[in-house]
Amino acid sequence: MSSRLTGSELALSVLDELYSTASKGSERELVKRILDLVDLTMSERPASMATINVLRQIGLYILEHGYSGVDKYILELKEKYQAILERAVEVMSRRIASGEVLLSNSNSLAVRKLLAHLAKQGKSVKLYVTESRPGDEGLLLAEYAEGLGFDVYLIVDSATRFFMKSIDKVVVGAEAVASNGAVVSKIGTSLIALVAKEARKRVFVIAPTAKFSPETLHGELLKLPEHDWKLLVSSEEAMRLPENYNARVPLYDVTPPEYIDAVATEYGLFAPQALPLVLSLVEKSGFTIIRPLEDVVSGLKKLIGV
Amino acid sequence: MTNYPQRVIEIANGIREMRIRGAGKIARAATEALKIAALEYTGEGDLVAFKKYMVNIGELLVSTRPTAVSLPNAIVYVLSSLRGVTSFREAKEAVVKRAERFISESEEATRRISQIGARRVRENSVILTHCHSTAAVGVITEAFKQGKVVKVYSTETRPAYQGRITFAHLAKSGVPVTQIPDSAVRYVINEVDYVIVGADTVASNGAVVNKIGTSQVALAAKEARTRVYVAAESYKFSPLTLVGELVTIEYRSPEEVVPREWLEKHPRVKVLNPVFDVTPPEYIDAIITEHGVIPPQAAVLILIEKLGWALDFLGYSEGRLDLNRIVSL
């Protein structure tokens, strides 16, 4: 499971994979694959809420409706995910005026879609991108924005505060949104948000409600994966490292809701703290039905007798 | 230039070509050059002629690295010994004595900072440092030897990875050190008791100019109520800022951040690579100098203590250093 895929990309790739399994294989095969993906996600991307929610939804469908029609359901779920992402991006794009200077990090699919949207609307923006170690995904975002014809400034993560005064808005994607409105995103996002707050710059998160973590409503903590030093260096660089080199390399961090001005969702722009309320009012999302993942997993296991 | 001693020229070139590096080493080398210049002076035995000669040597040395604050500080410190002398013999002796004093004091400074700084660290402490600073590593190592340090986080410090040098120095002394990417500072800061960093320049209002990223490390520390200490020798304090001069922040080559091939493939992406940033004094709990621990806002005390001449502005003509006034010519 690649750590380079963004939260949305991962969910979409899981949907694609399960669709092809569902349209070719047996119920047993599909259920086994779902269970494998749950394990894989929980160990490598435990905060990737979009993927976890997608797996939960498909599992629930099978438990409630059986195998027939599941391929169609998966396809619908994918279309729905793309549609809500698009709507969230559209909501965000209305908040951005031509000529504004934005800052983002990593290589969020939502942020890329936002830039494409702005380009289509003929809004010209300038974009600062942090290189976003570890992984340097910022270079990919810079490349994408350059392709759209925007002026792009690439900076090291440490230079965020140096340039914050020249920036109008910070816009980032999310891996998950917790019930208190805290946002899990690429490591360094919380520092960017803090720096933005200090400079009184607005911070926006684009997150369709499929990123919301229903588990956190029940007090569950989101788990954040960490890597070791190997993620920091290429193999030739590794030769030149000091002896006994060791490092702690977290991949995500938590931005507290008070540093976020608004979350752009498919239902509109909300204070992060308002999201659970919004979701309880508009339960139709399909991603919000609260059924613990373990229930779904044990139901599926019983179904195929493992 | 022809009648300047050869070794003086060599030192000047060494600083200019960055063979002599690091604030302390630059300052000591320049001071050594002044001492040699005085000892090997072959001109007429006249006080005014000697002063003019020393001013010229001083100007040559200052011009080698215009942005390194330790350099003019060392030169002014040595040349101000020429104020109030009455004879040529007395003048020559004053320069040599002052130069020797600067060299021994500055070597002693880092050691004293280690000791003073280590006293500020409580038992079972976790420390975070950014970039590589001899003074900060000195404090951390001394505190570790006293059994007070359980863990040190060292940031990678992009783009040049000076954190790896810090890692190597600390690991060599047995300090348990863990590297983190610069983006992970806020993630770990709740575990950290003290941020200890060095300084490139300390401005007269107590703002600290240091490696890019220092100011956001300090901000994250402030948010978490983690103490921030800056370890800085007194020759890092900038008298020019007292007369309103701004510290200029150099931008270095984009190729330090991404490879040349990447730049060529992406002509519309501008890579901005500032070397330093400014940490405001309100994010710094104390500056540890060889003269003691001071609140950053009292930086001016160090300027008075060390460079009292600066305060009468005599050495500055329109905000620029004027060595003629320093030696009262």
C-alpha cells in the first residue's frame, strides 16, 4: 500500500480493485480481499478514513444485501466519491479570488482538483508549495500547478514562517477528520496551520465527509503511522550517514480545530467543530452510517467461515 | 597592499574564500591577522601613521565577509584599544594585548556557555535542537555528561542537512539522539522540555537570526510551553542593528533544494532558498552567553558590556562602520 497515494487516491484505487474482483470472482474471493485490505489499511494507513469508510460500506452492503449487485454498488460508490470530492472542491474554489497567493503542502488530490478548477474559472493564483519531507510530494504538486500555468514557488518545510506574510490562504487536503474537528493530514500540516494562525492567515481543509471518522465519535483515537530513517534518505545517501543513524519519521500529524478556519465539504463550508452535527443532519451521505468496522469485519468472517 | 605582511593577506583570502568558516573561527583568524599586522609593522614609528595602517588592515579584513557579524565585532574590539593611547609604542602593544585577549576569551566563551547552559537543564530532560551549532551542542553534551539528558531530537535541517553533523557530534559523545524531519517538530514538541539552538546574529532588540526554520521551531515550542534557549557568544551580537541597520537575509542557490535537472524541467517553478530567519525575542526564554543568561530583550546589555564604544555611535557614519572613528583618527 503506497504511502505516496493520497487519501482520496487510495480510496479510489481500493474501489477500482474491488470492482474488478467483484465483477470477475466469487463472493468468497471478494470478501477475502476486503478483509485483507482492512488489515493492510489498519497496519499501513490506519488514518486513511476514506478507504476505511469505503471498505466498511462495501462490507455492509454484502452483509445486508448479499453478493448480487455488489459490483454495481461499488461502481456507484466510486462515482459518489468522485462527485462529493468534486463538490467539496467547487465549494472551496468559491472562496478563492483571482490574484490570491495560496500555500499548500504534499500533493493532495483535492488541492490538485482545486487548482484545475481555478484554472478553468480563469482565476490566476500564485502557489507556494513546501517540499513536504519525508516523501517530497510537494515537488509533484509544484509540477502539477506549473502545468496549469500558475506561478509556483517551491520552499523547504522550514521556510514556511519566513514566507507566511506573503500568503493569503493556506489550503490543504486531509487523511481524516475526527469528531472534534481535528484534521489528520501530511506531517507538518499542523505546524503550517500554527504558523498561519500566528500571521492571521486563513487555513482551509478540503475534505468530503467520506473522510470523517465515525469511530472517533465513540472516543476511538486515530492511529498515526511512523516510519524509520530509511524513508529519509536514498540508498546512496545512506552510505554517507553518520554511524548508528536513527530517526523518527511520522507520516501524519493532527491539526487542532482551532487552527482551521473552515472545512470544505460536499455540503458546504463548515467550522470543523460543526461537522458531526452537519453529518447527523444530512445522514444521506452513505459514508456516515455508524457501524463499527470490527462488527462489519466479524460479520464478513462469519459469512465466509474464517 | 604591497607592504602588508604576507600572512595577513593569506588570512584575509582564507576568510573570503570560505576556507576559514564558522563565526568563532573567522573572528579569531581576523584578530590573529591584526596582531600579526601590528607585530610586523615596518612603517614609520608615528602614532597617526600606525593608526592609519591598522585601519586599512581592519577594512581589508571586514570586507572579506560582509555578512558575518563576528568579524567586524572582533576587529572593532581590537582596534578600539587604540583610542586614548598616546604613543606609537603604547599603540602597538595595545593592539597585540587586545588581540590576544580576544582570542583566549572567545575560545573560553564556548566552554563557559556549555557550563552555564547545562545548569539551566533539569534532570530527565528531552531536548530538541535545529541545524548545527557548536555552542548548542556544547550545552547539550555538558548537560548529558551531568546525567540530565535522556533524549535529544535533532532536525534534519533542509536543504543542507546540517542536522546530520549535529547527530554525528552528539552520537560521538554518547548522547541518545534521534533525527526527525523538519516538518515533524510540532509532532514531537510535547515531549520536549527545552529547545536549544545557536545563533548567527543577535540583533539589539533580542531578535535572533539563525538557520531557516528556527523561528517556527520556537513558535511550536511557545505553543507547547517548551522553553527556548539560544546559545550565543557575545561576538554574535550585532552593534549595527543598534543604529537601525537591518540584518539582510541571503538567498542561496535553488540547487541546494532540488537537483539542476529538476530545475531545468520545471522552468516556471521558482525555488526560494532563504538561509536564515528571524525569531522574535518574545519566543525566546533566554540567551545563554559567556557572560551569563540574559533575557533576549536585554541583548543591549551585552553590547554595552562587550562593545561599549558602540553606544556613542562614534564608530558609525550613517549606519556604516567607520574604523577611523573607532581608533579616533
